[in-house]
Amino acid sequence: MNKIKKLNLANLPTKIERLNRLSKELGKNIYIKRDDQTGIEVSGNKIRKLEYAVAEALERGSDYLITCGGIQSNHCRATAAVAAKLGLGAYLVLRGDEATPVEGNLFLDKILGANIKFVTSEEYKNNRMEIMESIKKELDNQGPQGIHNS
């Protein structure tokens, strides 16, 4: 049986904390898993999924990570951060307008060196897989250096 491969990218294990006031108010012991402490650039559950997906990408010899999401996507930001950390390229297909102010996750995506393609809501809904496949083909044709236009 093949063992599922995974990278260790998150600051784990994260703490489990008792919520004292809420526990008292409800008369039950209430706890919270602090996945916000996995790492500022990759916080939350996004990094757990990426530990497996990126391990698979590396095993396949990938030079780039391509993904999609909204213009302020936490998943896209985490993907860009992991790519930068591992020396990979990142290409993000973002649903939104290129004229959007560069702030929040979009700002971080750019700082992390991600290439970005903005698409309309309609394109995202109907064609995002084809758009990402087209980017993959373009990157494959350019070789390991890929596209660097951010």
C-alpha cells in the first residue's frame, strides 16, 4: 500500500484552548482548536490541504503551483506563500478586477511573487479549469523558468 505523502509546512500542533466564559455561560466545557496559530502567512485549514497537494506536485516534478479563488482568497495567499517558501512559482487565477486596490491578500500575493491572472465572475464560473490548463500549457512550453510578470 502506498503511503500518502505530505510536507510539514504548518506550525503544528496548534493549541486547544478552553473558552472559560462561554463554558461558564453554557454550563458545558467548550474548547477551540487554534488553527489560527499554524503560521501567519498560511494560517487556518488551508495549509493542511496544501501539505498534501504540494507534496504531490513536488513528487511530479512541478515547478509551479496554479490555483484559483477570489481576489482576497486565503487559499491563494497560502499557496503563494508555500510556493515562495519552497522556491516554486505561483500562478493565481483571481476572480476580480485588476483595478481593485492592492491590499489584504492581493497585496501579499504580489509581495510573495505570484503571477496573477484576473478573470470576470462569468469566466471564473464557466472557464476557470480551462484557464488554469491554458496557463499550465504556457508554463510547460516555457520550461523551468516559467512566466515571471508580477
